[in-house]
Amino acid sequence: MLTWRHVTEDDFPLLARWLAEPHVARWWNHECSAEAVARDFGPSLRREEPNEDLLAHLDGAPLGLLQRSFVHDYPEYVADLAPLVDVPLRAMTIDYLIGDPGDVGRGLGPAMIRSALGRIWAEFADAECVLVAVHADNVPSWRALEKAGLSRAASGEIEPDNPVDDRRHHVYRVDRPV
């Protein structure tokens, strides 16, 4: 069973370990020192940032990280997406990772994304849709989105998270169920 809770400072060592895992580091391109994790995840924890960081647990064990926010809270992200897709005012976005390599390739990513979407629809009555931009070469990520029910809405150029990547991205969308 998947459960969720907000990230706490006690989770920072776990996040640092996950961010250092090669399957995560490749796409998140994030510093994993204790200082960097505190710097980058602390503002969300203290509500100084408009996004939320949540830990997914599977049967009580940490599984992955989810970040969620309204797209319009990040004007630079709107600027990236708007040339490719319509960005409704109450569109949300997610970013996610499965932490331990042993949990990758077991269908847990799509399950985690589906569960996250269910929480968004339940907790954010004004969320119109969820938009997610994924690098075109990150096949496991965009396949997980498809398996979770999102559809490719566009492909185009967006500034990559990792400077080793080119600008090719796919944008996925799912609308609030009626």
C-alpha cells in the first residue's frame, strides 16, 4: 500500500543517498551533500517555496520522492511550456523519483504517479490538469507517465535539468477526471 507524508529534515540523509544513486543522478543532476540537500529542500519544508515535497512509502518503507506545485507559481516553467502547450492557470506539475535501484523496473513508478494524481485531485479542488515535461531520452520516466494515464501533449525544446542533455523534451498531460 502506498502512503504519503511531507518531507522533514530527518529525511535529508535519505534524499542525499537517493540523489547520489546513478539512476537518479543522471536525470535530477542534483548536488547530494548534506548542505545542498538542506539548501534545496529546506525552503519547501519551511513553506518559503510554493512547492511541496512528499515521500512515498510502500508498505511503510520509503519508496520515492514527489515534488508538486502549480505551474504558474514558477514563471520560468510557464515560459518553457507555453510555446509547446496550453498552460491553464490552475495547471499543476510533478517531479518524481524512485530512490533505491532495487525498486526500479517493478511497476512502482506508474503506481506512485497514479497515487500522486489521486492525491492531487482530492487535495486541490481547483487543479485543472497536470503537466509534466520529461527529457526525450528519459524513456523510463515518460513510459511511467504513460502507464499512469498521462498522454503526450507535445514535443519540443526546453532547457534541460542536466547540462549534458540537449533541449528535446516531451510534455505529458492529464486532465482532472470528470
